Amino acid sequence: MLFNRPLNNMLKELDTGAMPDGFKLKEVAKELNCDNEEDLLTGIGDRLNIPYIKEIDYDPAINDLLVKLPINYAKKYHVVPFKKGKGTVSVALSNPFDIELMGELRVLFNSRIKTFLATSGAIMDSINSFYDKTSHTAEEMMEGLEEENLSSIANELEEPKDLLDASDEAPIIRLVNTVLFQSVKNRASDIHFEPFERTVIVRYRVDGVLYNILNVSKRYQSAITSRIKIMAGLNIAEKRLPQDGRIRIKIAGRDIDIRVSVVPTSHGERIVLRLLDKSSVLLSLEDIGMDKDTLLKTKRVINKSNGIILVTGPTGSGKTTSLYAAITQLNSTDKNIITVEDPVEYQLKGIGQIQVNPKIDLTFANGLRSILRQDPDIIMVGEIRDKETAEIAIQASLTGHLVLSTLHTNDSATAITRLIDMDIEPFLVSSSLVAVYAQRLVRVICGECKESYVPNDEELAELNIRRSELTGGVLHRGKGCPKCISTGYKGRTGIYELLVMDDAIKSLILKTQDSNTIKKKAVDSGMTTIRENGAKKVIAGITTTQEVVRVTQQEV
């Protein structure tokens, strides 16, 4: 039997209203020797005849109840209303022994309370989700701005707090908070505040593409700029020089790290915020979009004991994500892995991570030089930017270390010639380099509004797709729906080009052949180009021809 005799006596006291003061749910857990919250609540619910629910469904009819119940109160006591009946309000809570809470809810809602048990995690998720649905949009916040309130934004922001809690702030503060909140809700990676002659345009970058979100009156520009600078710990009086800072906040229970860049322009200071969701799950090699052949070769390549593996592509092409996926795959207790990054985007358990800091001369080169004294097996360098970093990385690879890094080039073959252009000797490049990846990110067709269509010959010719390769003679695209913000796309995946060093390629490097010759030789040896890899994803119904053409234009 789940409940033993002493607990039965305690529950009988609760039934008669004679429960001692201070009786807590944790005392019941201790009495039962039960660590699983779900089992505990199920058992208590059976004994007290209170239903236990796994999921808490949202009903728009409760919005007026959410207005009455402050979010801070709901989070503190782990309680959320989820249904309204005739003279009754159904609430989910995690502690059925809090009698005072029941009384307060009856008074607050002026209704009879029907209680349901749910885990504290389910309740917190519901609180964030429900209050999210009742939050104002940035456009609604604009309507509430009043000129006389702008001076109030100069207050210092102390501890970061959940932006959903900020219902009593000044209008400009609420506007900035709402812009941040909506950006996270819409999966934006960047927010742009762009000043022009008569207005300030706010844009979000979602899945790599910028969208206009809001036009703000020019008279609010300095107030918005000052507010963001205060949050980032920047100098609000300095308007002539670029400034960089960071903001760490919580939005709907998610820990968000924001990199802030402020640059002076002819119409005022331009601000770009880069958002990083610390609570997001690190992707594995299987999740980043590699086909089976590339994945198999990748696992073989990264398990080499020494050499350099490079990932290339423009800014925002997912290079760091690919490196993290490889590092996560390699991470084990028998390996010493150290990274030097700018910035450290994700904390990796069991891995030493160094943050570049140019102000104290902690550069990639200096960090990498110090790493070599730490007896590493695997080294990750955020980016090879100069000859010094490249030379140290090569020396490290030649002395028994596996080095992973990135380089800004358009394709894999160009990375080889870029290293030689840095005055690295060709024989060092050929002997140290193991493989070079080139990658891009393409948007994925939204699963909610995906539809098939028959493409014309011109569209197929763009990617050299033969009609006989199509399944059922059709391709796919997204119509646009609320789930994908009417774009037809939701999320992104990678397309890859993997150049593995072999004797023929090494011979061309030693002869300092140009990148086109190296690439042609690699293709002849079976390498799939980025555009060809993208075409396979189009045929598979993952993305569209327009998307692959957009990110691989230099291939033409």
C-alpha cells in the first residue's frame, strides 16, 4: 500500500481541518520516502480524492483570471488557473496542503475553487505559456508611450528578471522588454534598431532573413538607445564611438544571453542585438543536416588522433554549431579537450573553454599558445584570423593534437589557398590538413502548411535536377501560416561540402594550384558540392529551390 499508517493519520487530520501549522508537501515526500513528484502527487490525489493531471490545457476564457493573478504570485506558490465554469474556477497546484492559498484564491476570483494536482514543472511551463498569450505586442506598447515618461528610463537595471514580470515599468522600458520578448517568441536570432531621418525601424532576423517588425517615432530614439545601453552596462553619454556589451535576461523562464553592438551613424546610433538561448539543446552531428555519407565520413575524420579540420562559410552559416556538435561527439573522460572562443556561446560539461579578451591581449594566438602547455588531446579554435594563429594551429596538429577551427571562405577548396595566402608554407598545409567543410544554412519548409506542386523546367534547371529524380513528379513549398509567421519556413538545416585530403589533393597543394583546380579534382574524386547537397534536400522535400539558390549564388 502506498501510504503507511503515520501518513494516514496526518491525512485524516487534514480531512478534519486539524492539520498542524507548517505542514509541507516535502514532509509527505519524506514520510513516504518518495523522490518522484508524479508518483507522490498521484498517491496523494488518490487519498484526498483530488484529480492528478499531466498536461494543463489553455482556455482563452481564463485571460481575465490571469490579469487578477500576478505572475510573481503564481510562480511563488506554483498555482495556475486553467478553466472557468459557472461560479467555479479550476486551478492546478503542486501542494494540496496549502490551505491559506485556497482561501486567497477564493477571495481573489470570487468563485468556488476546484483543485487539480500537477507537477511543479508542468505548472511553471503553463504559467510561462499562459501569460505569454496575454502579453501585449510591441505595436500595443507604442500606443502607451507618453513623452513625459521618457526620463524614467535612466534608472539602473539591477538583477535580471523574467520580462513577463515587468508589468509596472515605464512605457519605454516596457516597449524594449516587449520587443525582446516577441523576438524570442518568434525565434529571432538578431534584433536591429535602425535609425533613419524620421523614424527608427525595428527588424528581426528569423531563420537568416530580416523582417520589418515595427516603426518607432524618431523622438523616442534616444530613450530606447539609452535603455538598451543601461541594460548592457554601456556608457550612455558616449555617442561618437562604437560600443559592445552583453545583457543576460530571462524571458518566459528561458535564460537568454544577448550580445549588444552599438555603432554611430549619420542618423544616430544603430543597435544590433544577437540573441543566444542558453536553454536550447546542443545539436548532435545527426541533427545538423548531414546526409548519411557525409556523416559517416565525418565520424571517421574527427576520430583521427592529429591534424586540422576546418569548417568554412560566411558569418551566420552555422560553423560554430557544427564544431560544437563534433566536440560533443568526441567528449569523453579519457580526452582532454580545450577550446578558445569569441565568445563562449555554450557551456560544455567536461571541456575547458577560454574566452578571448583582446583588451588584456588574450587573443586566439595567445590562448592557443597557452593551451598547448595544458596537455590537450583535442583543441578547438573559434576562428583562424591571422598567420600567427594558423602557424600555432599547424604546429599543434603536427605534434599530435587534433585541431578544429573555422575560416571565412566561400567553399572548401578556397580554404586551402587562403592558408597559403597567409604565408603558410604549402608543405605544412598538405601535411597538417585532414579535411575541410564548407556549409550554409537553408530554411526548412514549415510542416504545418507544406504543399506539393509540379515545378517547371526552368526551376529544375537552376539546380540541375532531372524530373526523373522527383518522387511523384512534385516538389514542396510552404503556403505560409501563423506557425511560421506566414513565411512558409520554420527552422533551418545545414547543407555541406566535405573535402577530404588525399594524395592527389596534397600533390596539387604542393604545386600551389588555384582553388578551382583543387575543387575540380575533388569533384572528380566523388566530392558532393554544396549546391548538389542542397538539390538533394530539395528533392527530399526538406527545403525549396529558391532557398538553395539564395544561399549558394557564388556557386554559379
